[in-house]
Amino acid sequence: LKLAHRRHKPAGPSTGMGKRGKKKAKVTGTPDVVKFKGTREFCLLKECVSIQESLPFVAVDALDDFALKKVSRFLNMVGLLAEHLQVDSNKDYRFNFHHKYLAPRPQYFPFGFDHDVIRAARQVQERPGVTYNQEDYQFPEELKPLSERFLKEVDSYMTKIASTIEPKLKDDFADGLKNFKVTLKKDLVSFDELWMEFEKEYAKARHEILTKVFEPIDRLVTLEMVLAQAEERLDIVMKQRLENEFVAAVEEFTYLCFPELKTEPFPADVMPLAEACIFYESKCTEEWLYLAKYVIKDYMELRNFVHRIAEDRLKPQLRDNADMMRLLKNFHASVIAAFEALDFVAKLPKLIHAKTSDWMTKSLLEPDLRYINRTAHLAPELQP
């Protein structure tokens, strides 16, 4: 009972802790240094030194996700310091050499040091090229020695930057805070220059490769654009010609992505014939009309998607773009299913000689397409 009593007895002044608490360490240094120690930039300096002690050598060490995370943290600190010290850096090439169809969209005001550049340099060092869609693309020969030099210089400067900072943290910037910032800025300017030299050359090489990768996409986008223009002018002869070119490009691209679907070629004039089925409604069966409408619906959905590619962007591994792959397969299946209907109207007078108005255009059909998509849950067979 006595022990229990003593345990609950309030501590007296002699215990020492009481209301005063632990004494706060005194901030040392000149007035400007004391003030600087309360800033975010001072914390960045301490973080740089702390991280650098456990950094891998990016030129030779294994770079797993954990190692790259450390490198990324250090580069982030360095980027923030460079911004604080107003290192003048023009990285517009990141925007200029970002392919117009590549996801995600680029930054309009890019800055800092992305660890993906380290990863890319290692890939260039270890392999002569890159593989997209089961096809190999080669980097320029001069990029490999450039990547090797870049990685060694990055290792050197990451050590140098930390070595510039650490002793000044210990001696409270004895040579003056201003002198320290001038010295650190010189290091960061040199680091920024060597970084940009490699990154710019890599960005140019990658852009050239992606231009080849996205060639079939560019053809689809271009054809869809000029087709829409022909529709706006109601140039029906040009419209039908471009429809055929667009469908042929879609068919070729579909077989590139899904070789197993290449069983029999599409009939000629797929879309003019699908439109003819609607025009010759009284001569077609209900099933043929249904199948022709499906061809038109899937065609319009695919065109709408292609129209948005420049805005929404794509992954370079083309089969990873799930929505586009789904639309390609849907359109292919619709055309194959409508073979009989298309073959029947192909024997009737050509639409260009029989029809005079209400031509099928994207702007005309978009309200119908929106209605179908809004009410698809009511008719499961119309769902994409």
C-alpha cells in the first residue's frame, strides 16, 4: 500500500522535469546563418548529406526500385536547391522532343532531374536498342559512350555536391553563407549542364524511335482529320475514297496488333456499302440492317477515339491501350459479321449514283451514337 501510495504521489520540484521540460539546443552561427537554419533550404542541405551516404553508384551498382528511390530523393533535393539558387536552365527539349501521341502529356514548364533519365542511361549502356510491339529499334551508336560518361559524371557530382555541403553544415558556414551559396551554385550549374547534354540527346533519339512506333497511329489520325474535312465540305466522292483508306488502315493496324484475326480480308467499300444498306432498307432483311448499323456504330466510335488521340495520348506498347484495342476488335467483328449484307448491296446501284442528300457524316451521326451509348444498358446487345 505504501508503494502504491508513493507511485501516485505528485512529483515535487526536485524531480527536475516538471513544467520547464527539456532544454532546447541553442542555434549557433552568425545572425544570417541562424535565420537560414530556419528555412526549407537548410533542411534540403541536411537531407542531401544524409541521403548521399547511402546512395548507390549509378554507373556500376545494381539499380533496383529501392536504390532508384534513394537516387530519386537525392535528385529531388538537388532540383529544389537549384531552383532556390536560381540556376538558369532551359529544358524545353523535354517538351519539344516529347512525341505528340505519347502518354502522359509533357510538362509545359519542365524543371528538375528525373531519375528515369538515370534508368534510361543504364538501359542504353546495357542494350543497343529498345523493343516496342515485338520489334527492335536501335539507338544511335554515339549514345552509348555518352551514357557511360554521363553516369560516371553523375556519380562524381552527387558526391561533390554533398562534399561541398557537409563541412559547411558542421562549421556553421564559417567562410560566409553568401560564399557557400556561390560555390554550391557553381556545382549545381555544372551538374545541370552535364545532365542536359545527355538527356537532350536521349530525348532526340527516343523521339525518332517513337515516330516509327506511332507511324500507323499517325496515318489513322491524319486520315480521320482529312475525312472529317471532306464531310464538312460534303465532298462525297472524296469522303467515300477516304472512308476506304481509313478502313484499310484500320484493318492493317488491327492485324498488326492481332495477327490471329487475319482470316479473310475486308470487302472493298465497307462504309459506303454499310451506308447503302440503310439507303436500300426495303431490299434488306432486318438482320442485315441490324448488322449494318452495328458496323456504322463501331466505325463511328473508333473514329471518335482516333480523333481524340492527339489530346488523350497513347502508350507506345500499342496493345497496352485497352480502349483502342477493344474498339479495333469490335469493328473487325462487326465487318466480318456483316459480310453477307455488304455483299448483297454491292450488287445494287452504287450509292454515289442513287443518293442525293442526308449523307452519313460524323456530325450527323454523333447524336444517334450518344443516344445509343446512353441507352445501351436497356439493350445489352448494343453495349460496346
